[in-house]
Amino acid sequence: MSDTSPVDPTVLIVGLGMIGGSLAAALKSGGYGGRILACDPNLEEIDTGLEMGVIDDGGSDLAALVAQSGLVVVAVPVLAMGRVFEQLAPVLGDRVLTDVGSTKRRVCEAAREAFGRLPVNFVPGHPIAGSEKSGVAAANPALYRHHKVILTPEADTTLAAIATVRALWQRCGAEVLEMPVDRHDQVLARTSHLPHLLAFSLVDTLARQDERLEIFRYAAGGFRDFTRIAGSDPVMWRDIFTANRDALLGALDDFETGLARLRAAVEQGDSDAMLGTFDRASHARYYFETLLNQTSYQTMEARQVQYRVSPGGSVNGRIRVPGDKSISHRSIMLGALANGVTEVKGFLEGEDSLATLQAFRDMGVAIEGPHQGRVTIHGVGLHGLKKPAGPIYVGNSGTAMRLFAGLLAGQAFDTELTGDASLTKRPMARVADPLRLMGARIDTAEGGRPPLRIHGGQSLKGIHYDMPMASAQVKSCLLLAGLYAEGETRVREPAPTRDHTERMLNGFGYKVDRAGDLATLQGGGALTSAPIDVPSDISSATFFLVAAAITPGSDLVLEHVGVNPTRIGVINILKLMGADLRLENPREVGGEPVADLHIRYAPLKGIDIPVDQVPLAIDEFPALFVAAANAEGTTRLRGAEELRVKESDRIQAMADGLEILGVETTVYDDGIDVVGSVSEGPNYQGGQVDSLGDHRIAMAFTVAALRAGGPIAIDDCANVATSFPGFVALANKVGLELTEVSA
């Protein structure tokens, strides 16, 4: 039944109402090659379908019509399906059978009663689409386009039957999914049946009151929007509620529990509890909307985005890049665990940071915002988090997953940490193993990878841990776990790494001693809320620093950039390469040093990157490789094996892309040599490169186009939003010619 199939089978639609009629209309408009028949006891509906041209023939004699068909679709109300199945049982044979009922358990029970067992050629189905209108006259050929159809086949359902039904709905433009019968009924009870029940109840309650006319006269759009579905077919919904009674009652129990909590909060004037409920609802609604539009951080891996960058251009102006992602993550985490209200300015509204924010909402923390970088967090204290309803999703963020592992290891409840497809490939044993030494119980997937399943209620004990590899994420994870541990937690790092966690803990009144390569804290303390002004992210600033450094005529100022000593490797390396880079207006904000970075073009030269600078610039190397490609001579990097286990293997990914552009590289286990060139014209050619879903690879090759001889196309760029929302607009503002194309 695919577009390449030589013959489309004859389809018989039993029940030519709006749903069945829309199926027929959709098939007709899609150029379906087989005949479309309809069976309905109301011959006026058949006549209307023939007049509209949505069916080829029809009548009320089911057996005669089945004999002409190869695929039967039962589109009658759920409580009427049993009678139809009884009529089909003696005549169906090996024909494929499906249905459109919204309560699959009742439909399957009816089929078993009629056929003696569930036929192996029966594929239960449910299109998630509808209308308040009824009858074939309301048929809409676009009703199923871009909507979901859920199939609930059994284990012994034939693959050929499933493929046939799947192809039928795909011909209508639908997205076809599969799930178990009981799961389907539970999901639909909550997302469809319960909302209809509430709408019917609310309108009926108001309609019974004497002043109903006055109430309805002054009702606003919100009332209209919420109660629109109360205009649906009452008989159909009576049947649905009857058929899916158990799942609906379970959903209603959950709703009544939540309503009781909200009522208690209103009665007691508990503003934090009300805010928590409203905030979670507001952002859950936003998430639902972005799921539909495929724009959310939880659906970004399903989108295909390509960057197309024209060669040449200059880089000039004065800009401020978004807030530091590392500090944004930590501001939410520590603010949630503190006592009191924490005000955050400059919060990075990227997808990774928003995932962290949503995770704490899911654990009962009331959070206002974000709005223009401002977030207000109503802290619950170290022991005030609540068990989330499901897994905690952290998007593409390794930072969030590793830090969450530490703070969740000390909670009283079980949790599961998961992320997108890229994150689930990244190693987590480096945090799971030392946490187990502290007494945590953590299960990982094969190879020590996500998801992480963390068992709550464990008694943690402080440890003295010498990290085998420099990693701020591992250090921060263990310090956060140390908040909940008995005794002292000491973490020694083999090389300096970013110290945001230590600085912020001290800022929240929790003493962390730092002495050389050692960070130490005592468990059992408390955090007190404190204001946070998030500096601009030096990792995001790096792309523009490199852009100006390699482009003749450039003169750029980046404002309010965090210049924490553990993060300025990129500044040190660019200066060693000959960049004209100055720090202006240095100051300290909330315990973090910041400055304005002023950079002008100057010819660069290749260098051997000092090993002691590698951990201070670990996230900035993709952009630095582009600087190396535009420097005279060879730039050599060693001691950077950490780059192999980032969002991608950043050493190999950059080498592959640079090779496409004609830049000579040599790859080593722990580094790379990049042979650069400096000329008045282009330093390399254009081409098409793959970012492998790594935001930093994508942005690095965007900057590379400034000195390319032709356009550069960069595939798989959706994840740029994880760290740098607004990158495209800002790049164009300073002089690049960048276009984003959604496939």
C-alpha cells in the first residue's frame, strides 16, 4: 500500500460518519488507487458519500461488501463494535481488519467475544483527531494530516497486517505510532477523556444555576476555549466514558487529589504552593505546545536544521552574548536547595538550562520565570525536594546529568536521569563509580551510560577522592553529594578546572575550603539564598573572539564576559597565537570576575598549546581549531583526550570537517595538529560538513566561513539552541551571512 505498490486494495469503511468519511476523503485526495466502499445502515449517508465523491460504492449489506474488499475499517461507536464484529466473524476470512475506536481494551474484548480470539489479521487503531461535527457531510480530507494514529497490535498480530494498516494511515498524512492496549487507554483517559468529562461537568454545573444567563453573558474567551469540547456528541462521549471507565476513574482520582492540594493552598494562603502548581502547569502547557510544533528541547533531536554561511564578511560592533551555561545550571540547583528566595539575573534561556529548571519544578520547587533572563527561585532547603512523577530529562546537558547525579544520590526518593540521543552515548561511570564509594546506589545502562537510576534513602559518607582526570563536572558532582554525606568530602584534581560550584556554595553560605588542587567541605550544613548575576558565557564569546581574530578589519567588544581564572584558557591561547585581545573594565559580580573583551584583527601564528591551558579551555577547542586553520604554521594540541567524550568526538569531528575544507590535520589519541595558512584571500575552500549534532562544532564551522573561498553548509545544527539561543541573529548582527534552514 506504499506509493510504489502496484495495486491498492479495496477498502471497506463500516460506519460512514465524520471519522469514516474523513478517512475516505483523505484517501481520495491522496490519489489512492483502490476502490473505497462504505457500509452504513443509514442509506442517506451512503448517498451523500457518493454525491461528494468520497466513496465509489456502498450500501447496508455488510457481507456482500466484505466479499469485495481486502481491508475493513470499522468506524462505528465503541459500544456498537461488538455487533459489527459478530457480523464480520463468519465472512472476514484473511482480510485485514482495523478500527478507529478510542478505548482499545473494550474494542479488543468485543473482538475476542465475536471471533473466539483476537484475529491475527486484526490491528486495533485509534486516530487522535476529531471534530464536534458529525456525519459524512462533515468529512475533512485534511483531518488526519500531521495528527497521530496509535496502533495497538498484539504480539501475534501479523507483520503484514500491521504494515497494511500503517500504510493506510500514512497515505492520509498521519504519524503512526504503536503502544500496548492498556497504556493507550491510560494515556487517552488523561489527555482526552478527562478533559471532556471536566468540560461537560463545568458547563452543566453553571447551566443548572439560576443566574446562568448572566454568567454566560459575561464569560470571557478562556471559558469558551475550555468548554468548547462540551459541544461534542453526548451519545458518543457517554459510550467512551462507559467503555473506558476504569482508566477514566483512575485519571479522575489523580485529578481530584491535585485539586484538593490546590484548594488547600488557596484556603491557607500558601502562595508558594499555588505558584508551584501554576508554574508547573504553565510550563507543561508550553512544553505540550512545543511538542506539537517540534520546537522543544525535548524534541529537538527530531528536527533537522542546516546552517548555510556565505564566505567573507567582517566582524565589528559591541555585543553581549547569553549568560554562562555552567553558572545558570548551578544557580537553579543551589537556589532550589537553599532556604529562602533566590533572584537570578542573566539566566541563559537555552534548552539545557531550561531542562534543569523544569526538573526542579517537577520536584516541587516554585520557580518564577524565566523572563528576559530573570528567574526567582523559592528554595525548599536541602531536604525539601519531592519525588518527580517520572524520569528527569536533562536534554543534551552532560553538566546537568552529572551534577544531578550528585545531589540526587542523597535524596530519600528514587529517581531516573535521562537525556537526548547524544547524551545517552556519553560515559557516566566517572561520576557513578565515586558516588558508589560514598554509599550511593546507582544503576547505569551498558557501558556506564545513561539513563542513570538512582536509589534513594542511602546513607552517604564523605570520601577523599583523587580524580584520575581533570573534570569540573565530576568535582561538582561529588561536592554536591558531599552536602548530604556524613563527614568530610575532599576532592583533588590533577589540573585546575572551573570552580563555579565552590564559589557559588560559598556565596550561598556553605563553606568550601580551597587549597591548591584540593576542595573540601563538611556534610550536614545548609544553604541560604543569595542574589546571582550570571556573567556572559566565555564559551559562547569564544566563537566571536575567533571570528574577529581571523578576519581582517575586525574590531569587536564583548561585554560582561565571565573571566573566572579557571575558564580563561581561550584568552591565554589566543594571546599566545598573537591575537590583539584586551580585557577592559574588569570587575567582580556575585563572586565571579567579569570584564569586557576587546579584540581586533591581527595575524595569528601556530603554537604548541601549553598542556596546563588545556583544562582551562576544554570547551573552546572547536573554535580554537578554526583559529589554528587561519594561523601561519602548525598548531599542536596534546593532553586533550577529554575532547573525545564530549557531545561528539570533537577531535575527529573537527578534523573531518577541516579536511573537507582543505585544511591539513593529523589526529592523535589525545590531540591534533592543524596546519594553518595566512593570506590576503581565502585560507581554505568551502564545503558541506556534519556537526554530528554537536552545537560547538556547528558554531565553529560557521565562523570558519569568514575566511573560506566558498559557502559552508553545516548539517545537524538543532542543538545550537542548547547553549546559545539567538546565535544566528547575533552572528548576522556582527557581520556574518548565516541562514538557518529547517529540513
